[in-house]
Amino acid sequence: MSAGAPPRRILVIGAVAGLLVFTVGVAISVATEGVVWTTVSVTLQSLGSAVLFPILVSFAYDKLKERWLGDEVWRLFNELSDAGITRVYKDRESNSNQDNAQKRLSEEFLSHQSGEICIMGPTLRVFFNPLGPFYRDIERMLRNANGAVHMRALIERSDSPAVWERTSIEEPNLAAGQKPQTERDAESTIATVLNVCATSGPYITLRRFMPAPYCTVVIFPSVAFFSPNILAPEAPVRLPMILFRSGSHGYHMLKASFDYLWGHTETFQAVP
């Protein structure tokens, strides 16, 4: 039943009462004659139908609605399954709900014991920031793995057109000669990665690339986390975080994009 509808028991009682009144009215019209009895019969039938029929329509509507919703849920499930999507979070930020994208990604870092992780984004500041939500997880993962885990990371070059485009949208009033926030974030990421490598070991390889996709991707051996982004005058934009299982087309394309940029020798810069 829809929200705010009467309890089903009351509707059943009303339907039975309406049916009883309607039946009595029909019985009177069949068994009696005369104007008075005809009036009584019509009145009872009208009263019974006024109660019974809306309730029957309500039941039928709810049943049809439940079936329609079930069909829609099943269709959506099949489409997500065919696309290799195992989960969609409403955004990549933390929230009051314990089951959120940030917590899920944090758990993936902490449970990863061996193999390669590929990660790319404009600056990756959210990952390589000592005050960020993932820095301690990454540091702990690398320390516990003792060389069994290696990360390849890609961020944008400072001379990438994406830097100018992002700055013109997000910082339209930036003073001449002042360094854009996105460039400062990238420099901070480089410094943090070098520090992690100095303390935990040379397990992160960082490169900068020119054709920067404006999205964030973290690729584990079994699952890929993908969060699209847009140029907007406010942040965070809170677009969804999508998880693709290994072997799916989405996973394959994300990995292919990363590998292409990683090996694009004409535009990438290696960070010492």
C-alpha cells in the first residue's frame, strides 16, 4: 500500500461490509416489489458499491504498481549486471550512512595484500594528503605488504590545457601571477608521494600526463572504482562512484585508458 494509506485490515473490513450491503440491496430488489423496497434496494446497492469498488480499485492498483516496480527493479538489475557494475554510490564523499563510497574504498585499500593498483586523476590530492581520508590506509597497506603491493599513479601536467580550463571555471578571479589551486594540489601530491617512498619504500611510481581525463579512477585486480567529474564553480560536485568488476567491459576500458596514458611517451613526465 502507498504511504499514508489505511491499514490493510481496515480496508478488508470495509470491502466485506460494502459487499454485504451491496448483496443485501440486490437481494431486496430480486425478492420484493414496490416503490419503497426499490428505493431501499437502490440505496443499499449505491452505498455498498460506493464503499466496495474504490477499495477493489485500490487493491488492484497496488498489485499492478508492485508488479511494475518489480519489473523495473529486475530490468535495472539486469542492465547493471550486463555492464559489470557491482555497486553505485550516490557520490564519493563520506556521509552519515556507514555504507558509503569513501568507506568502501578505504576497506579495499586495507584489505589489498598483493598485486598492482593503478590510480589516476587530475591531482589525486584526496589520496596523497596526510590529512585526507585515504593517506593512512595507503601508507598502512604499503607497510604491511612489504613490497608485495605496487602503485602506479597518474596526475595532470602543469602545462596541460586541463589546468587552465579548470582554473578559469573554479577560480575565475585568480590574481595574475598567483598559482592555481589545482597546480598547488599536484605539487603537494608529488611531495607526499616522494615522502611515502622515502619512508615505506619505492612502491609508488608517479607520472604526469597531458591528455588529462577529468575523472578519478582506482583500479584493483578485482574491482575498479570510477568517479566522473565536471568543471563546476563549486565543489565537491558529488557525482556517483561506480564500481566495475574485473573482466567487465567497463573495467577493461578504464584499464586500457590508464595503460594508454601511462605509455604515451610524447606527453607524460616521469616524477623522480
